[in-house]
Amino acid sequence: MFDADKKLLDFIRNNGRDDMSKFDSAFKALFETNMGIKPGEHVLVFSDVIREDETISDIDRDRRTRLNATGREAADYAAKTYGNGSFAEFPATPASGAEPPMGLWLATFGAQTLAQLKQEGILTKLLDKSANGDQVSRAREIIVAGNSQVADIIIAMSNNSTSHTRYRSLACAAGARFASLPHFDPDMFHTSMDVDWKVLADRTARLVAAVNRAEWVHIATPNGTDMHICKIGRQAAGDDGLLSAPGSFGNLPAGEAYLAPLEGQSHGVMVIEWAPTRKLAEPLRLTIENGEVVRIEGNEAHRDKLEAKFAENANCRNIAELGIGTNEKASRPDNLLEAEKILGTIHIALGDNSGFGGQVSAPFHEDYVFYHPTVTLTMADDSERRLIEDGRLLV
């Protein structure tokens, strides 16, 4: 459903205002500090709703219900404070990295643009991630030509991430500043979002500069993870939470240096102990060869989820991302969005990396966080530099 349900929105305004007003200062910082809103700009906030076929814990149901309500409140705040805010929602997608439904594309790009994409036979291919390079380029031309219909600021407060989707990359191509808050807990507005963004940006930039001097990155952690990540030909970038330039994109809360490893080269072992929102009952051991997961060992139920994704699409096996956390206010291991930003952690993602410098497209992107890493950079001349020692940044 798109456009806020009037009865629910009235209830939030009339009955929940005392509780929700605690976010007003956070919304002000979000729109003015993080997004750099200007007079007359249009804000689109979207969220998702829990599908009837989902099986989730009571704790996660509560968080997701609060997330949806906070998204509505953020859109309402933007409308009242800056004069132009709208809200959209849809049933949750099957996984992070899956394209959002057509209704959100319509709310974002407009009916005329979607009609042209459909007429040229591109829209369905974009939605199922089967569009080739030429089709994606043509879609970009069409959307950029109609960019006057696209929101200036998009706040993605859906539970599953839209970061690694054609939808997001095309919105940014049209000039939208895009903040992605998947798995967000509204309480984070008072913790990992309450940082000195300039200090965080400076720290992140130093880390990016150091990583970009390397060709390989070696990661070892106390739980047995031992990975060699190939960076040859790839550039790291920083996610620092300052999204004021046209086309900017990043997570909020922010705080990481990240890159898409060169496909087909990385190798080693990943021992994962945390799923996106829970600690695993027992660790899973993933063996990586030629840049892909080739074997999973362990009896945890999360193994079934991963193997199902691998069976659906072999590209889900890809080592898609290496990230390093830079946010000193982040601390929660039970929430992936914040966990991957914890200062001194690293995370490795599987699946899609086509939106940030990689070559693999898949309807899946999932990060796994590793604690107390020791990270060593190897340069083109085979010299080495220690970047992190047992979770402590050395730059």
C-alpha cells in the first residue's frame, strides 16, 4: 500500500505524539546534517510491512513495527518542517538485495518514466535483476531524463536493504540523495546516530586512503576466520554519513570503509557467529575458493537459508564486499546495520556487488561481522602494513 493509511497516521499523530516527539531533534539532524536538505526539496520516506508468511520473533516484530511507525513520523516531520514529504510502504521483500516492488518504483520515478521502461521491455528485467548492461544503461538514460519527478532525498527505512539494487542505483543516477537504514532500530537515533560526523568522516577517510595503497588484505580473527581478500584494480570508498551531494548514497548509521573485492580471487575461511539480527546457536564455517563459497560446515539453521539462496542463484556465493567499521558510538552485535559500523570490526558480504564497483548481480546481499580482527595490507611491492591489531585501528 502506498500513501499512509489515514486512520493509522491519525492515531500516531493524536495518540503517539508524546512518545514519538523524542525523535524530533534526531529527524532535524537527519535531514539537515546528514542529508543537507535545501528549501523546496522533496523528501520520500519508505518502509515495509511484515508479510503474513514471515516467521519472526516477538522482539523483531516489535522493532519492525516501531521502524515502520518511525518512518511515517519522519515523513510527517519533513512535510511539516520543510513543506514536502511523502511516505510509501510495501510488503517486505524476500531478502536484502532483492528489488522492491513496482509500486515503490512508481512512487519514486513516476508513471511516465515507468511507462517508457515498460514499453521498451526493460522494467520487468530490472525488477528480476536480469537486465544486461545495455538495458541498465538505457534505463539510466530514461530515468535521468525524467529526474524532475524523482525525490531529492530518499530515506529507506525498510527492514530489508535496498542498497544493492538497481532501484537504488538508478535513483542516485537521477540525483537523489539516498540514505539506507535496513534493520534499523529507532533507538539508534540516540546512540550510533548521535556522533560527531566530521570526526567520523576524517577517520573514515584516513582508513580509505590506507586501504587504497594495498593490493591484498589479510584478515585473521580469534574465532578461526582467515581470509585473503583481493583488491587489485578496486578502490575502497567511505560511508561517512554526510550525504549532501547530488547522487550521494550511504547507510545510516554510517561509519565504514568498504570495497568490492576482485571477483574470482579471494580465498580462505569465514567462521560466522552472528546472523543479521541474532547470535547463531553454533558457528558456521564457510570455505572460500576462487572468490566463492564452496562449502558450509555446521548444523545451525542459518545454513539452510544460505544453501537455499545458493541454490536459487549461484551468484549469491560471491564474496561481494569487505568493510571496516569506523563508528565509535556503534556497539550492538545483534543488529547488522549497527554491528558492521562498530569501530575496529570488519565485515564480509556475500552476493551482489554491482552497485559499488563489482561485477556480480544477485537478488541477495548479506553481511557478516567479525570481531577483534587483525588486518594486514600487502602492497604491490609485497611489503606489508598492519592496519588493525586485535580490533584496534593503527591509523
